[in-house]
Amino acid sequence: MSDFAPAAEVAAVRDALARLKANMRHTIKGKDEVIDQALVCLLAGGHLLIEDLPGVGKTTLAYSLARSMDCAFSRIQFTSDLLPTDVTGVSIYDENMKEFVFKQGPVFANVVLADEINRATPKTQSALLEVMDRSKVTVDGEAHAVGSPFMVVATQNPVDYEGTFPLPESQMDRFLMRLQMGYPQPGDELQILRTPKLGYDAIALNPVVTRSDVLKMQALAGKVFVEDSVLDYILKIITATRTEAEFKAGVSVRGGLALRIAAQARALLLGRDFVIPEDIQESAGPVLAHRLSLARQTSDAMEERRTVLASLRRIISSIPVPE
């Protein structure tokens, strides 16, 4: 698949990721696995969707990740009256220049926090489709690059909550991973209760990695070696989802590529320059579950997620692991 990543570079990335994780742990208590998955998404150069009940730390996780990097950051609070141009920007006529000038919207940043993304209308949600796919915004026929790296970290409440609009499948597919926070353990929640301030705006984190560090880490993730037998393992999992009667449709080709790059990123996070089957197994849920829907949908979004994950785990357990 590719040459092995240089050992010295792998060690440097491992140290940088350790700093990131330690920094985020100042505000995210007892959720090391969730932090690891968020860092995997960053390494893979993908976009992250954090979906869970209100008040469990979704925005705090997104904010902590963004503030731990010395990159341009913006936050968009998605509401029902938000317009597409409020996200992307708009062309305004300049009387002095006698021409239309493009005024950039908040999406022009390295890390964009799309808070409660499913509270905006589908028209506004779709304003992110192009930029999440190509890192560009097209306005009046002219493309504007948003910069590199570029990562959307979106939060949303379950789609059956009042006042929410479910993201279309095409938009869900743009997210590399979907994570769930869950409730903290009693000991961790006690530490949170002792915290004097609850608002995430009060979070004071200093950046521990630079923009160039992030770009180097992402480039190195693509060099992590993937053996042909592991690629075949990925293919068997993807193919099995397409023949599973419980699913309305299987995982797309893009989903298979996403699983590969996420496995490479996980291997790098753990200090390896090669992918093992465990990387595939641990990445499959966050990468594939939101790309699958049940043939017989339920009225409870959280229950559907649990059913999809259970079916996905059953599929993976039935496929022989490469030696």
C-alpha cells in the first residue's frame, strides 16, 4: 500500500498527540476513549460529528480540541433562522471599488465548530456540503479556498428531539466519524461538579501544537502501511454490509476509504507505522454506523443507533481475522 513511515516521525507525532490528549483532559474528564477517537479523526483529516443528549459535554469536547491547536477557529451556533450566507459568506457591492467584494463567513477557519447543526434548516445545513468535501466555497461562480487544515466539528442532539432537522444521508457521509459522549462515571462527574464555572467559554486552554504540526501529522497518517490482507479484511466487512438484510443499503466506496484512513490514523495514534486488524475493528463503529440505516426504521433514533452497532459488530465477528 505504501512505504513504512519513518520511525523518528512516528515518535514525534506520538509525543505531539500525547500533549494534545493531556491538554484536552483538563476539561474532558474520564473520556479518554472519546478523546482518542477525536484525535484519530483529526489525524485522518476528516470531519467529526458528536451526537448525544443535551448537557453531556459535546460542545466542550469540540471546543477543547479546537483550542488545543494553534489554528484559526470559529464557532457557528446553528438555529432555525440561520441562512446559508451566514455560514459561507456573501458578496457585497463596494461603492469605492465599484464592484462586488466577497466577505468571508465563519466557515473560513481551520477548525469550525458547528454547534447543534441539526437545529438549522436543511437549506442551511447544505451550505456545508461543498466545503466539507472540497475545502472550498463557491459563491457567484468563484471558488474560495478555506485553508488547510480544515475540520468541521459538529454537535447535534438526537434527531427525534423537538425543533431538529435530521441531516440528509449525503451530509452524514461527509463526516468521517460519529461519536457519542455518554454519561461520566460518578468519580469523574464529582470532579465536574467541583468545577466553579460550567460555560465552555470559560475554558482556558493554551495551544500545544501548531498548524504545521497538524499538517505533518495528517500527511504521516497517509503513509502508515496497510497490508493487502488487511485491505481484503476491510473489503469483506464493507461487502457484508451490502448483503445484510437488516440494512436499507450497505456502506459506500467512500465509507470503505474512510475506514482505511481511520485505521491508519489509529495505528499512528498508538505509535505504530502499520495497521493491524484491531485498528479496523475499533474504527468500524464510529466510521461506518452513521452511514447505515435500518430497512425497518424505528421511531427512536438512539435505539436505531444501538441496533445498527449491534448488527455491525455481529458482521465483523463473523468474518475471519487475517493472521
